[in-house]
Amino acid sequence: MATDYKKSLNILRRQGYGGGFILKHRALLTLPIHPLDLVLGVVLAILLFGAWLLALPFVTQFWAIFLEYGLSALSLPDQVELVRYSAMDLYEFDFPHIELASGLPDFAAWWIATVVTVLVFVGSFFLPKNKVPLIYLVRFIAAVQGVSQVYFLLTPETFPYNLSGYIAGIMLAGLALITLIPLILGFTYNIFYFGLWKKLSLAILTMGHLIVLVPLQYLTQAYILHHSSLMFMPVLFVIFGLPLDIMVFIALYAWGMTWKQRRSSDLRGRRAAADREAHSPQDRRQERA
């Protein structure tokens, strides 16, 4: 009796005003996870992580060569030094450091940057209304740069970062992100039933893309900051630094989720059966018809 009452109450709770069944929103639905896929995903993540640790010295050596060649091509001092790092006293590796300097903005540079920042912010109000994401991105960039303008007007001498330390720190952050990718994919992508080659392909594609992007990204920032001033470091860090690398990872992950899976699946997964059992009598008659 109690079971029938709860089932009837569940039906009434999900029934619309016209008698139809209210489907659960797709944001609340889940894909089924099979134990074998979960185990294989974890094992693959561990193997990829181990392979990455073996390849990491070659990657940092590639970064050092890339930075040295890039600095020379940009007519910048190509002083690249490999510094020894230790990760929790368990893993040691060499990491490239560059020797570049950037100074504080002079009076004219500060005023030019301030005028441009204000014009960019005001100009965002004249963008088409259907470009809402772009509008807010432009305003956010102007806001970050505006805060930097105020800081370098009031207390520029207290700015705690230099160009060489910033480039080294942010590249280390990029390296940490690449290192975590096998583990992140192992617990978020590999647990679904994509084929082994697709799981490997997404990991290699994502890590390979960032291996090339990170040194190019911060070589560009080094060039900008060396020829301008430290006043632009905050906006380069907040907008075009590690968040950009994370967005690249998210974009490639989203693309990978659109790949055809090894077995067809009901998007609603295990919850779908419970939803179908809770259908109203009218819905069940329509389904049989």
C-alpha cells in the first residue's frame, strides 16, 4: 500500500497541467558508467601519466631550444638557462629560464594606455547587442587593465614581479596543467565507452597542442612586456595566461565528447528507466499507440 502511494505521488509530481509527463531536464541526466570502462580509464590515466614523466625532460629541452631560437628571431637577448627543479623531492627535472627585463611605464606611456583603455570600455557599448559574450569580454579586459592603470599610478615601485620570474612561473603553471591532463581525462573522459584509440587520441592531441602553445604563448608575452612595461602584465596573466590554456583544454574535451562512442547509449542512462516507470497513464497509452 505504501509503495503504491509513493508511486502514485511520484506520478502526480511529474505530471503537467495538461496531463502530460514532465521530462527531466538534460542537465540533471547522466550517462551510464560501466565498471570495465571505469577500470580501463583509471589504468590508461596511470599509464599516460607515467609516459609523460618519462617524456617530460625531452619536452623541457624542446622548450629551451624553442625559446632560444624565438628570442634570437625576435632580436631579444637569447639567454636561456636550464634550472633544476624538484617536485616534492620525488621527481627532478630541468626547466628553461630566460633573462629578460621590463621596466615601469613612463608618464606618456601611462596616459596613452589609460586613454586606450577608456576608449575600449566605452566602445564596448556600441557593439551589436547580439555580441553579448564579446561585449563582456571586452569590458572585462578593460576593467583588468584599468585596475593595473590605477596601481601603476599610485604605487608602481611596489609591483613585486619581474619579467623573467613571471615567464618562468607561468610556464611552470602550464607544465603543471599538461601533467594533470592524463589524470583529468582518466576520471572524466576515459570512463565513458569511447574506443581506446579515441581516448589516447584526445589525450595526445590535447597535451601535444599545449606543448607547442605554452612556449609560443609566453614568448609572445615576453616580447610584449619587454618592449612595453610591466603595466600590461596583469591583463596578459588574467586573460591570456593560464585561463587561455584551460579554455583550450575545455574546447578539445568538448570536441572529444562529440565523437561517436563505441556503443550507443541512452543519454538518460540509469535514470531513464525510473523516469519511464513514473510516466503517467496517458503517456504510457501514447507510447503504446
